[in-house]
Amino acid sequence: MLIAGMLGVLGLVYVGMSGPSATKAQSRRLEGLRERHSKSADVAAQAQLKRILANRETRMDGFAQRFLPNPALLRERIERTGKPWSLGQYLLASVGLAVAVGLVLALKGMPVMLAIALGLFAGVALPHFTVSRLIVRRIAQFNARFPDAIELMVRGLRSGLPISETMGVVATEVPGPISVEFQNVVDKMKIGRTMEAALQEGADRIGTPEFQFFVITLAIQRETGGNLAETLANLADVLRKRAQMKLKIKAMSSESKASAYIVGALPFIVFGLIWFINGDYMQGFFTDTRLMIAGGGGLLWMGIGVAIMAKMVRFEI
């Protein structure tokens, strides 16, 4: 553990003292040249958005972007939550959580190295889990109102409004994540982005099949022609039936999910109750090497079992 800690410290020192990557610097220079000399409206709009985002970043955001692995993917995940969080705030929350959990466990009598390991795990896993739950909840809110938004667009198209105006109406009238996402699409179209590019960027950010169906429908209709209002009405009906099928599958698999939750949580509940009754008896799992190995093996097999049960009750529609 000491050797691993020393190697980790040396790695951090090397990363901190080394300059920026030459390959990344060259890519940024080439991208800057392309943005300055390109006559494409899409490239100019994208460059303007990058400048706006760069002006919003703080020094802590730059620090987080340098040291966090894959900051672009992490920023995309944070944007999908709909929260105005930055990379710097995410890094501060992770570090603060890791330090707090490690200190509390160490003060409670847990071995220092184990407290540090659990603190690092909490600092990495809990923010990631929180962001994932917020993304899932926001996507559920989006999908719940998306058929209503499409039907609102259908009524606008039948009354004679163009598709861009109906998107603005949806951004104004439909609350929740739909309003935010459609407003982003409308704003990008105002600064020069094409409707297809703006919608595809929104679909990539949301990451839900329902919105991707909507984007593909508009792209096909623009290429082939036809009655857009009728096409969108059929899409809204398909999305409603898809949501009903999801609810049926959720109801049918709820018993299996409850069994998986009970089986997975029962050992931890028993461990906590015995710890509360006789804490000294359970200290052996943190001091005795044999019990630590046995506990780690039990957690490994439990994790495999829970993963298998979760796979069995997950259905793709």
C-alpha cells in the first residue's frame, strides 16, 4: 500500500509538473485556424458557443478539466442532468465528500488505510451515482411530456405555423426539461445553426430514443416531403404506446426487482444490526486478514449475483 501510495503521488507530481499535451495543443491550434478562416455558418456558430462557454469557466473548472479523466464526457453527463453545475463544483464535491467520509470513518476507529480507501470510493461513486439518478429522472420527465409536445406541434402545423415557430411555442408552453431542450434548439437556430444540426445536438445531449425518433422523422420528411403534421401525429401515438408497454413491463417485473432488492440489502442490514449490538465483534472484518478476504469474496459474489438479477429484469423496448 505504501509503494502504491508513493507511485500515486509521483504520478500526480509528474502530471502537475508536465506541460500540456503537444498533441492536444496542436489540435486546439488547428481547430482555432479552422474556426477563424472557415466561411461555414455552422462552424461560426459552433465557435461562438465555445467562446461563450470559455468565458463562463473559472480557474477551478480549468483545473478540473486538466486532472479529471475524460472531462468532455463528464461535462456532457452534467449537462444532461439539467443542473447548472460546473466541472469545478463537481470536483470540489467529490474531494469534500471523500475527505469527510474518510475522516468520519477514521475517527470511529476504522483502520486508516481502509478509511482512506472507503473515502475515495465514496468520493468517486456517490457523485457519479447522483448524476446518473438525476439523468434518469430528467429523461423520465422528458419522455412523459414529449408526446404532448409533439401534439402541440401538430396543432401548430395544422394551423399554418412553420416548424421553427412550433418549436418556439413548445419551448414556451410545455414546462420542464422539454422547454429547456427546445429553447436550446431555437437559440442555436437563431445564431445560424441548421435545424437538423441543432436537433441532432439536442438528441446527443438527451440520449433518449424518443427524441432520436423525432429527429429522424423530421430529417426523412425534409428529404421525401409529405404531410408533416400527420407524420408527427403518428409518432406521438407510437410514443404513447411505447410508454404504455414500458409501464406494463415494469409492473410485470416489479416482484423480481423487489426480491433482488431484498436479497441484496439483507446482508448489509444484518451486518449493521450486529455492529450496532456488538461493535467489537464485527471489528474483526477490518483487522483480521482472513475475515477481510472472506468479506471481500462475499461482496464480489453478491455483486455478481445482483448484476445477473438486474440483467434478467431489464427489458429493452
